[in-house]
Amino acid sequence: MRKVFPWALLAAATLIGLTACGGNSAPPQTPTAPGQTVDIKVGVIAIVDVAPIYLGKEKGFFSSRGLNLTLSTSQGGAAIVPAVMQNQYQFGFSNVTSLLLARSRGIGVKMVSNGVASTGVVGKDFGGVVVKGDSPIRTAADLAGKSVAVNTLKNIGDTTTRASVRKAGGNPDAVKFTELAFPDMPAALQGGRVDAAFVVEPFLTATLDQGARLVSSNYAEPAPDLTVATYFTSDQTIAANKDLVSRFQEAMKESLRYADTHPDEVRRIITTYTSIKADVAARLTLPRWPTEVNRASVQTLADLAVGDKLLDKAPDLGTLLP
């Protein structure tokens, strides 16, 4: 039987609840005045992907724009989306497929800044599908009929893995996905509980250190320079507080640009908000942090979600994209 995580149940309940109320039950917001110092909270996940916002806070990119930034860590979007919709967080971080799913259910989320992107280089990306060193699986096509661990079912991990299988000539519908938390995947792979695992850094480096082999760079294969995740807010915040949104976007652009050109500082900062040690951080494959969302790649993820029946039809991307 597939293990169902509490946060997965929370995600389902949240989507139902927010959809039922139209996703617009947050208290009224007071618009900020230009130049006014404002306290803001941003919901993030303690992973490599969000290094730019931590660097931006440290370097003063937010405070210089009158934003007193507090970063609140959550296990995933299941907690971040409702917190943003209720204005407990003014902004949040989530993968693109989760935002597509939310928007398709009538939840008023909108991307406001790029978050993280694939390197676009097969074999040298910050995520991928790995197998044990002695596995008979040699390419993504061989994943058909095999069990593959993903951190969340019916989301970006399985749609991009299926895309890699399809591209390699295999049957994507024959892949058997199992839901596991990223930290549990290396042991599950070594113990033979799954045939393969979709992992991101630092777990990619951890599994390779244990002798695993990479068989698919599933973020790098579906589209060039795939936008994997973004920062988002609610339609209500955009309507009520354009000045705040504009200042956040400017600070994020500077943060993303800085992170993308200062990898040594990225490797240092991630040791301050995760349990990753400096020697491991030095060996991680870092993602890319472009300042702009790759709109064509968002369309690709929407097409994959429709093709894999996560969505009946893609939402109007104009309502979601910044």
C-alpha cells in the first residue's frame, strides 16, 4: 500500500477548502506607501533552491527597499499556499506544477518572481532519477514497469520523469510511482524497496556517494532551461498592494542575479539554513537562478500535466504568469 503523508492529506483538504471559498477569504489588506518600511513574511522550504532569498536578505537587497523580511520554513506547498492565501505570508515559494494545479482549482495564486531553474545540462543538473550501481536499468526507457520514488505523487516529479521515459522510447504509463520523502529515498533505494528514485540536491549527491547511478536528468530533458519553481502571491495582494509586490520583485531580481553569479556564496549560505555541511555543500550541483521565468517551459509543464491527466485542461497561463 502506498504511504500517504499527513502533509499530502493537508494539501488535499486545503485545495478543497480554498476552492469552496473561492480562495479569497483573507482579511482586507492595507496598501503600503512608497518608501514606507514594511514587515513581510515569505514561506520557503529549507532546500538549496531558495538560497537567493537568504543571500538577498543578508546582502540588504530587501532592507534597501524598505522590506523587513522574515523567512518562515515549511515542509512544502501544502502549508505555504493556504498561508499566502490567508495573508499570513505575503509571498511563498512553490514548484510550477503545484501552482498550475492550484490555479486550475480556482485558487487565486500568481507568480511574481522566478525561483529556481534547471541547469539544462543532462547529467549535470541539481535533480535526477537514480538507481543502484548494480541495477539492470540503464536508461530512462528501462524505468517502464519499475517502481520510482517521488516526493509527491501527481506532481512535477512524476510528470517530468514520464517525459524522460517517453523521450527515451519507453512506456511512460507503465512507470509505478511511490511517494517517499526525499530524506527517506537513499535508504529505500539501497534497501531495494524501490527500483529508482527521483532526488534533488543534497540527496542527489548523497545517493551518488552511496554508489548510485544517474539514469535521467528529468528536469533538464523536457524543456531547455526549465523553470522548476517560482515565488508567488495571491490575486488579492496584487490588487491591494502593487507597491509591495513591485518592491519584492525588484529585491528578488537582485537576489537571483547575485546568487547566479556567486556560487561560492551560495554554498556558504545554504549551510546556515539547512543541515548540509560545508564539505557536502562544496560538491553539490547547483541549479540556475535566472531573473525571468521561462514562460515556454511553464507551458511545457502545463502540457505534461494535461497529458498525464493531472489537469483536465491547463489554466489560462496569463492569469498565473508574472
